[in-house]
Amino acid sequence: MRNIIGNPAEGDDFFNRPIILAKLRRELDNLANILLVAPRRVGKTSLVIRLCEEWRADQKRKAVFLNVEGRSDEFAFAEKLIDELAKARLHPETMTWAMGVFSKVRQGLGGKGIKVPGLEVSLGEAADADHSTLGKVLESVFRKIEEGDHPVLIAIDELPEFLLTLQKADDGPRRVIAFLHWLRELRQTYRKKIRWVFLGSIGLDNFVEDQKLQKLINDLQVFTLEAFSADEADAFLKALGESNELPLTEVERKEVIRLVGWPLAYHLHLVFHELRDLESRSISTAFESLLQPQKLAYFDTWHERIDIQFSAPDTAACKAILGHLCKHPDGRERGHILAVLMAKPLADMDKVEEQLGRLMIVLQRDGYLLESAGRYAFRSFLLREYWHRRHGQ
């Protein structure tokens, strides 16, 4: 098992989580479509890639995994989806036909071309009304899969990133609603042979809740993935050490886990990397090295996602909350946090209380904070120290 930092762990580099994978397979076998909910850096992508590998182990089954971050519109999403289905060797003739249609549109050769943004994109004067728009072409592909012999698992990573991009486009809010309606209809219409898993560094649950669109994903079964347990983290560090010629003693492993505080695979990889680079085996020195200014970029995604995910007022409030809590290792009660937000000029108590309640739920879901006995604190010691050094005042 190599010490991979940042990229998904695949094959022999993946630390197996058989109980969780067995639960996921059971839910999929029971015809569930899954929304994988987990904080950042827990290892969602690595887990779902392994799930796809295990799904394919039955040669009658097919699985595709696609990351749609960076796709700018519905057409780009459709191209990515069809491309991955084609790579899985599903109905080659149908996929070749669909890719040919999309290619013509991209080249400006599709009759009248794109007339309306979204799934209603016209593909020209189609002889067959069932193939006259982008949405209908995709539906015909799914109809073919549903009629076939191969159960198909479709895993979509970073869908909320795509939706946030789409929302900023012309007529974006309407297109987001239309797209989510279309996805839901696909899931409900073609449900015998096709299973779905959705995941992402921004939670789809958070996105639809913020937009008041929860009903468009209420058919998905929520599956929660947590960080390693203490025993899993110990086994992970033991395997990592043995595979990289730096075996850690039981005492050393427990000290790493204690100092991390919340054993995310990513954070354990980072600490182990620092230990390998040190001349001494000092775990406290490894932690201090990891938090030097030149290495804080390892954790910057936690800051960047707030800027991407929230509106400007909510972003400012989140940073105020985290900036306050990073200075209090033992946590603070809700009233203290409310006072921080109320310190803004002309703050409205009712609006601030509503905002605080909403944001505290998201910050807990995303792994920033943990509530215990009425006190809120950073869930990760490493993340708290990062925030204090980067943003604390």
C-alpha cells in the first residue's frame, strides 16, 4: 500500500473497508439508489471506485464512474456520461450513434444547432421525434440499457460542483431544477437494471436543502460514511508502515491517532509522509512540520469549499464561526457563537439566529464541527490548528 496523498487510492493502495462495502452492495441489490453522505477527505471517491470494481467482478454487471466537476452545461454532462458508458462496452451501436449525434452538434452540423440551453437542446430536424432533443437522446440510451441483460451501476462524483456551475449560467436556476427533475425521472423510469450512487466534496443534500429542492432527491437512500474507527486507523497505520519500510510501534500509532483527533485517511497519510521525511521518529515534530506555512496548502480545500459552496453573507458568517472556534479547543456554547455573529453592525437577531442554525448543520455535516453536551468544537485537531494559523485573529 503506497502512501498516496490527495488522489484516490485504487487497487492494492486501497485500505479495504469490507463491512461498509458489503452494506453498500446489499442496498444496491435491494434496488436502492444511494446518496453517499460524508465529510471531506473521508475517502468517498476511493470507496466508490472499489465498489465499482467489486460490482464488475460479476461479469454480467457493468459499472461506470464519472467525475463531472468542470463540466459547464448539460451538453458537456451528457457527453461525459455517454463516453463512460461507451468505455464500459454497453450497447456499442447505441453509444456510437449517440456520440455521433453529440459530435455533430459540437461541430455545428446538427441541423439548426442549439436553440435553447439545457436538456431541451434541439438536435435539428430529427426524423424521429424521440431523438429530437438532448434529453430524449439520453432517455433512448437508458431505455436500451433497461431492455438489456446487464445491470449497470452509475457513480457520479461532484454533481453539486456541476450544479453550482450550471446555476451561474444564463437562466441557471431554472436549468438546475429541470436537470434534477430529469435525473429523478430517469431513476424512477429505468429502475430495474440501473443503480445510481451520488457523492462529492460538496454534499448534494446541502445543495438541494439550500435551494429548497429536497423533493428532487427524496428517492435516494442516504448512506453515511464516517472516518476510521480507532481500530481501523490503527490497522491502516500498521499496513502503511509495513508496506513502506517504516513500521510504527503500537505506542507510536496510538499517539498519531490521538494527535490527529479525527482519523481521516488523508490526514493519516499526511502525518506518515512527514514521519518518513524526518531524521527522527518524533511524532510531535511531524505534526509541527505539517503545519508550517509552506505546507498549509494541504488543508486549503477546507477554506476553498466554503467560498464555493455559500453565498457571500453565509461565507462571511462561516468564517466568523470557525475563526472564533479555532481559538477555543474545548469548544463554545451556541450563545457565544451567536454573540460573534450579532457583533456585526445592524445585525437582526431573528435573521442571524436562522442563519446560525442553518450553517451549524452544514458545518457539522461537512466535518468541520462536532457538537457534544451543548458545546461546538472543531472535529479535527489538525483542521483546528490549520484554521488558527491561517485565519485565526
